[in-house]
Amino acid sequence: MMAIADRQETITKLIGFSAPYLNAANQEKQELLEIRSVHERGIKFLDHLIKQKESMKLQIEMANKFAESTNKQYRHAMLRQQMKEIQKELDEDKSEKKEKKDYRQMVEEADLPEYAREAALEEVDKLEAQGPNGHEEGMIKTYLDLILALPWNEKSDSEIDLKFAREVLNRDHYGLEKVKDRIVQHLAVMKLTEKKRGTILLFEGPPGTGKTSLGKSIAEALGRKYVRVSLGGIRDEAEIRGHRRTYIGALPGRIISEMKKAGQRDPVFVLDEVDKLMTAYSGDPASALLEVLDPEQNDSFSDRYLDIVFDLSDVLFIATANTVSSIPAPLLDRMEVISISSYTNTEKFHIGRDHLIPAVLDEHGLNTDKLQISDEALRGVIEKYTREAGVRGLKKQLAKIARVSSEKIVNGDIELPIRVTTEQLEDILGRKTVRLEDALKDDFPGVVTGLAWTPVGGEILFIESTFMPGKGELVLTGQLGDVMKESARISLSLIRSRLANQITHFDFAVNDIHIHVPAGSTPKDGPSAGITLFTSLASLLTGRAVDTKTAMTGEITLRGTVLPVGGIKEKVLAAHRAGIKRIIMSSENKNDLQDIPEETANAIEFNFVDRIEDVIDLTLDIKLPEQVILDFSESTGEMKTQ
Ligand SMILES: Nc1ncnc2c1ncn2[C@@H]1O[C@H](COP(=O)(O)OP(=O)(O)OP(=O)(O)O)[C@@H](O)[C@H]1O
Ligand SMILES: [Mg+2]
């Protein structure tokens, strides 16, 4: 543009060319060009230029000012940002320092035993030596947090009050008088000796008999914290004693984590289902548990993660198990076993009415203004809808009643309270599930009722024998163990030697004998079915039926002696539940009946026997001559061990 302006040779041309670019209104520009005198026109043009320059100056000044101010703002923003960053860094540094300082301070101020403090301070040193984002930082802090949270010295300050303890036990559990006595005695000893090294209680008994819930009551009775580990699901020693910290994601074991949770060093610690641990565990469960439970060594329990010893000697350990048979002797030695047996129907009724129904109503947000279950209905549920040693199934059925009722209440169209009577049970719970009485109705030669003991309580079982064309073989089915198979062979030999002249219509030479023990899928073993097997064969071969409401248990010898067996109490309770009227057992088992509840003892006739001749007499009404020593020369059957 300047170049074009340069090319304008006269002032007139220059003004003519430049005028449109002037910073003036069009009217003014027109007036400028209309000035006739070149001189005046030139002066006016200059005026315009000067004016324009002034305004330009102003503009520039303003622009400068503007630039200056924006610059300032920008710079300020920049500075502020920088300041923030610096502050952040400063803060971080500060908090770094603060945390480090805190851990050190916390460890120094915490109530720790000296060795724990030393170990913790070593970790604090490591933490401080780490850079701000050291990769072990998190790990060290987690470890320090554990040390700081463990109850090294904190204790419940409650005194043992026996009266209160018994009150709590009675409040939470019906019956179990002997068990409660033993517990209170144990507490008394604890109080008297104030000994640090307490024994460990082991509650043994069938499922649903209150073992676990007793543990909780004891904690409350003592005013101590309650923690529980279910050992049933534990397969790996690390779950009990932790992983070394060198493992990624290492954790302390359950014992130490529960102690942390308890927050006091003298909680009641329930080790639930110790017997299950033994069966599922790979490795050496006994040694891991010994360290926990053995009063001689549990003041220095070592968890691999914690890496320093922790004193468990103030803990009151309570173990529970369905059977002690799978617990290794060294472990069992250190525990005081308290057996809890099955409940009778009357006991179940009281537990149901006084404990389970209120608990179930509460759990479902109901009360007796809304739902009432009649006593008769409760008895009906116990007798017809459950067949169990404990009361867990009963509680489930009651919960079902509560659920169904809740639905009706929410739907609205029902008059409150809902009253559940026996008639409504089938509507609510469906067809009754227990049909044992039917099985006991018919007597066949060869079918005899036996009694068995299992970890879930006593059971009645039926031993069935039949024969078919063959050549004198004995077939056994129903997953019988070796001992039971031997009992069957002993029985057969005994019968062939002792009962030969009673067996008139059976020829061993052309028949096979088949013995089956349902339920076929459950493995069974043990010698206690001896007299049942014997009676079943005797019944089959003589063609005489035995009353199925008569049950029996006992081992037999080849000489025909009936020996005592174990598990009598559970067996008798199961027999009572199943409607058995008479039980035959060895006279040496008489003493085992002492603590059978009266209700059961009165409902059953007990026959005590010493020899199989007595059994034959009682069941088949066959009287054999007295024969103390088996005389082989008299036997007509061919003695052949198979
Ligand atoms: N005597 C009783 N009085 C009151 N309630 C009882 C009694 N016995 C058992 N219960 C109740 O029955 C339920 C089952 O009991 P719990 O869980 O303690 O059984 P358990 O013996 O530990 O069984 P498992 O061997 O299967 O673990 C609990 O709700 C418990 O409170
Ligand atoms: Mg339990």
C-alpha cells in the first residue's frame, strides 16, 4: 500500500488515493475531496492525518495497556499454578514426614510388648528409608497397622460371675442341664485358679444341638468378646497360620485376624467344626492346631505373617465337633470333651416354643399379634416334618411358616393374628416328609431293625435278607465295610452251627443268601450290627418274622456271645424318635442308659442279653438249649468259612 502511495506523483493524486483510507466518516471524506483549493485541501488532509495519528497513539496506548494487563493476568495464573504445584509438593513432603513421624510415634506410644515394639520400629526404619513412593510402602504400613491393632495387652475387665453366667446360659438355651453344669464348673475353676493356662472345651454332638450357639452365650456370660472361625472350610495351613510376608498379597492367618477383630486378648474363641478340618485338610492340621490350643505352647503362637509370637493363653477356646473320632489323640488330650446328645421330642417342643418361634418371628419382623403357632402344630412339625437329632430343621420349617404368613399379611386380605394349627400344616409345609412309621408297619422274615451311630446322631436301619437259587454263597450289598461283612459271615456260621435243626425248609447246597442294608449309597461299617445281621439271617432261614418295632445293637463273637457297643444314648434317642418299642442290647451296655431322658426310657422296653440264644428267644421265640461253649461235634451243618 505504501508502494502505491509512493507512486502518486502530485499532492492532489496522493490525497485522492489516500482519502478513502482515512479514519473518518464518509461525509468528511467527501467534503475533503470537494475542497477546491489544493492548498486548503492539503491542510485539511494533514489535519485528518494528525487527528488519526493522535487516535492511533491512543489506540496503541490502550493496546499496550491491555496487553500489559492480560499479560499480568496470565503471569499471575501461571504463578498461581506453579505455586499450587509447589504447595502440593511441600504438602506431600510434609504429610510424608507426618505419616512417617506418626508411625514412629504411634509405635512408640502404643502399648506393645518390647519385642513387638522392636520389630515394629525396624519396620518404621524401613518405611522411612523408602522413597516417598517406595514399592514396599503399602506392605509395611499394612503390617504396622496390624501390629498396632492387635490386642497385646487390652483385656475385658469383667469378673467371672457364676450366677450371671448361669442366667445367661438358661436364657439362651433350654435344657442341656449337665452341659450347663459343666460349663459353670469350668468357669468356677477359671475364677479360682486365675490360671492363665485354661483348658479348652470341646462340645461334641450331632448337628443343630446348640454347640455353636452355646459358645456365643458363654462369651456373653463372661462379658468377653466373641470370635469364631469355621474350620470346616479350611484346606490350607496358611489359612490358620498365615503366609510369609515375602508372598505377594500375604495375609495373617485366621487366628491372628480374629484376635485383631476381637480387640481384646481374652475373647471366647470358637473353633467351629474341628472334626471337619481333620478330614479336609492337606498337611498336618494337628500340629497347626496344637500350637493354637496347647496351653503349654499357645502363649507363644507364631503366625508366619506376623512373624513375632503372640500370646493366646488368655483366650478361652471352645471347639465344636460332630464326632471326636477323627480328632487326633494329642489334640483330644488337651481338650475337655462335653457331649451334647440329641433332643427328645419334648425337649424339641420346649426349645421350639420358648426359643425358636420367638427368634423366627423376630427375624421375620413378626410378633404374636400377627402370627401364632399352636402347640399342637409345633408338635406336628416336630413329629411329621423333621427327623433329626437337633433342631436346625425344625427352625427351618418354622421359618417357612413365618415366610408364608408374611406374604399373606403383606397381601392384606387376612384377619390378624394368623393362627397356624395342625390342619394348616400340610397347606403351608406340603406333604409330611417323615414316613418312618409306614416302614415299621409290616414284618417279613429276614427284615430286622438295627441301630446305628453316625456323626449326625443315631439312626435306625433295616437289614434285609433273602435267598435265591444258587450254590450256598453269601452276597452282601449296601456298601458294607469289612468289619460288617465279617459280622455277616460270623452270623451265618453261627446259625449253621447252632440252629441247624430249626432250619427245615432251606437247603444251603442249592441256595444263595443275599443281605442288603439300605440306604445303599451310605457306606456302613462297624461291628455293632452283629446281632442284627444274625437275627436277620436266623429270621430268614427259619421263616419267622421279627417285629420291626424291635430294634437291636450289639457285636457277636463266633462263640455266640453278645458284646457291648458304643453310641447307645444316640441310638436309643433315634429309636425313640422313630417309634421303636423295644431294644435289645448287651447287658454290659446297661450303664449307658443312665443319662437317657426319662421320657425316652419310659417309652421303650429294654432287653439285655449275653448270648445269641437270648436274642433268638426274644425275637423268634425259639428256645435253644443252654450252650456256653460252642460244641462243634454237635453241629450238623458243614462248617465252612467263606
Ligand atoms: N437347647 C437349645 N435351646 C435353645 N435353642 C437351641 C438349643 N439347641 C439348639 N438351639 C438353636 O438351634 C440352632 C442351631 O444350633 P447350633 O447352630 O448351635 O447347632 P450346632 O450344634 O452348632 O450344629 P452343627 O454341628 O451343625 O454346627 C440355633 O439357632 C440354636 O440357638
Ligand atoms: Mg455349629
